[in-house]
Amino acid sequence: MAPILSAIGAAALAAMPLASAHICMKNPLPFDATQLRQDRSPLTPEQYPCKFQTYQATERTELAVGQQYTLDFYPGDDAEIAEIGSTQGAAVHNGGSCQLSITYDENPTAKSVFKVFHSIEGGCPGFNQKTSSFQYSIPKSLKNGPGILAWTWFPVSSYAPEMYMNCAPVTISGGADDNSAFDELPDMFVANLGFSTFDAGLGAVSSISQSTVTQASLLAQGQLPQCVTQGERVLEFPNPGDSLDVGASDVLKGGLAVPTGQCAGGGSKASSSSGSSLSSAETSAVVQSSSVAGIFAEAPSSAHDVTLTSVTITSTATTLLTMTSATAQVETTATAAVAAASQVRSLGQANSACTDATDGQVICNGEAQYSLCNSGNVVFQDVPAGMACKDGKVVGV
């Protein structure tokens, strides 16, 4: 008998472009770039981490602490979409959540430690059948020398639970001389490996839905975490780290949803990896700058490549709330009207209309919850650990 699609799976399948139009990382240049463009499918359990695992590079991307770099994807422009033969654009699966992580193992294995330095919840790697470009910077907590950067993606719409992972060889400069700060970063989130459908995934993790065992401890033993995300919802990472972009408006339809199963993240000292470490390389001059926290906006959906820049809040833009730790807070430039409105401490009730607030304004419900006023409505959600909502801003505590 043919398998019966779940309601989520059928809806997702109907909305999805052709499978041949999956996404892969274009910049920074990943390992096996040519092969990735031909096979952009999600990870299988055997392909974790980094998919092809040959670790053969044609070039190594130089990344300096404090400078901004662009994360973008293939297919991006119309020519690349035509190149893959898609008539429905790029299969960004209604966006989703992504992370940028790094390991210092030369040939990463399932036991390797990947640490997160930037997370995006909603709208990644794009929306409306178009990929976007995202800006990121390198924190000073990363160790100098050669490393392997990982991009991971958990899509909103897919027939089965999916995880994508591409890796790129990089060299860090201007950072730390040891692993002490790196070890304190959150562990990269891992989920959706080995489940044929969402129903199968939820069934497999039903008995461990309250698991507090960290994913890092399982991976250190060579075990892939049994963790599954919710179909047709944007993933809320258990431990996104201090650098977090949260989507709003159309990219967060349905709101954020936590995963189920062995999903607990860790941010304490990393366990030792079985992989060999990359040796230190010559570094360039130190580049120092502060991370900018505030409101960002994504270009209209008609644009293929989107750059996140600091802008004035408007009701017509898709906004991203960027959160950073208290040690790296910088006030965002905004109009006087928006600045005055943002002083409101608590407005509206969950799933209700905004009161005396403008679209795009950050609204606090005490210090533990926040929302953006979206088309006159507010849906509160908890702020990440170590953050608080104060005076219309989400800040580190």
C-alpha cells in the first residue's frame, strides 16, 4: 500500500518548487562547490557533518574579526535559477532558521565540536522563491587560524523533516589565541536526521520529549540526537547565542516553534573532539569593531540578493530584530517618532491588537517577553536566555 501523507506533509509538498531547485551555500566558498551545485539535497544521517566529507578546497576564505561578510546562496539570480532548469524560482521552502558555526577540526566527523557564532530565525535562506543575502561578522571569541565554517538550515516547508549543512574552509584573524572563549559558545543545533516523515519523527521522539541530555554529549559518543522540528513553523533554536536575527511580518507566519526530543543545547565547555586540529596559520592585522544591535530590514521580495543594513523602521519592510550581548550594544539610528514610540514598556495582550503602537515597534510584556507590532497585532514570545526586553528594546543582561 502506498504511504499516506500527513496533513503537514501534503500541504508542504503542494507548496514546494521542484526538488532540483534546492539551495546550497555560495559564499563563503564551500568544499566541493561544483558537486554541491549538482546535489543540493538535505543531509542524510551518514552525511553529517558537512555532506560530502571530502574536505577538498580550491580556496580558503579569509575572515577578520569585526568586519562584515556576506552569506549568500545558489541559485541566486535569474541566470542561476535558469541554469538549474527551475520554472518556480529557488526552493527556499518558505524560509526557515539558519546558523553559522565553526569547528577547528581539520576533517570534521560526527564527534566534532561545532560552535555557533550567529543565528537567524525566519526568512533564511530566503522567501517567496528567491534567496537572500545576509551580513555577518566574526566575534573576537573565535580562535585565530584555519577553521571550518558551517552553514545549517532547517526549512519551514518540506515533506519530511530536513537539515541542510554545507561547510567552507576559512582562516580567522584578529581573534583569540586559544579556545577558552570559543569553548563557551553555544553548540550548533542538530535535528531532523533519519526521519522519513514528520509523523515518523514525532513518533520516534515521543518518549523523550522532555530530554535534558545535551546534544553535545550525544555527539561526543557518536550518537546523532533524536530531535525533530515542527512542520510549517519557523524553528526557535534552543540556544541561538548572543548574535541572533529574528524575523517578523510575513517570514514568521505561524510564529516560532520549539523542537521536540533530544534538542537541549549546551554553552559550557566543549568536550574534546576525536578529529585532528587544524594548525595555526599566519594572521593579518587585528581589525576591531563593535557589533551593532538594533532593527534591520530586508529588501523587497523582488530583489534577488538582500543585504541587511541599519535602517529606519517602516511598516512596509520585513524587519529583523538583532540581539547582541550587553557588552556589544550600540543604539540604532531611528527617526524621532520611532524613538519616542519605542519607550512603551508593555502594550497589548498575546494574540491581540497593538495599543498605541506603530507597526514594526518592539513591544515588551514585562522583561521576559517581546513582540513586534505587526499590522496592528502582537504575538508575544519569550526572549532568549541572557536577554531582557526593556524600554522597547531587547538587550543583554
